[in-house]
Amino acid sequence: MLSGIGPMELLVIFLLILLLFGAKRIPEMAQGMGKGIKEFKKAMKDVQEEVDIASTPTRSPNTLAPTPPANQVPHQAAPAAAPVAAQATAEKKEQPGTPAA
């Protein structure tokens, strides 16, 4: 639709705006539009920052560490098997009536 507007049509539109609003009023209107756009961009930035802050979870340093899930058993160290085996061989050697190996 805009591709049909040529340079002559744009010139006619500009002259009509100049006649309707006057040469003094056009810069004031442009300045007002610029301020409005600037204000709108600032408001959009503020809203985006608020959304970003609200979407990130905050964690204070005084909170406790998260607890493990209920179905997870805490890790326990396995008992050492080597001392038990060494003790059993020592008992065999001390038993009377058994030949020493």
C-alpha cells in the first residue's frame, strides 16, 4: 500500500501538514513526539527489569541447604573387610591342634 506513494505525493502531504499546523508548530510537535517515544522506551525498560527481577529466584545467605529427596538414602561408608579377614587368619594360627599352614 505504501509502495504506491511517490516523491510527489510525499511533497504534497508535507505541504498540507505545513499549511495546517504552521512552520512554528511542526518542530514543537516533533519534539513532543520525541519525548513521548523516549518516555515509552524508558517505561518498557523498567517493566522488563521488573519482570527479570521477579523471574529470578532470590536466595538469602541465611537459608538452609536443600534437603535430599525422600526416596534417596544418605551415603554410608562400607565397612572395611580387610581387618576382619586378617583377624580370622590370626585366629586360625592361634587355635591349638590345627596344623600351621
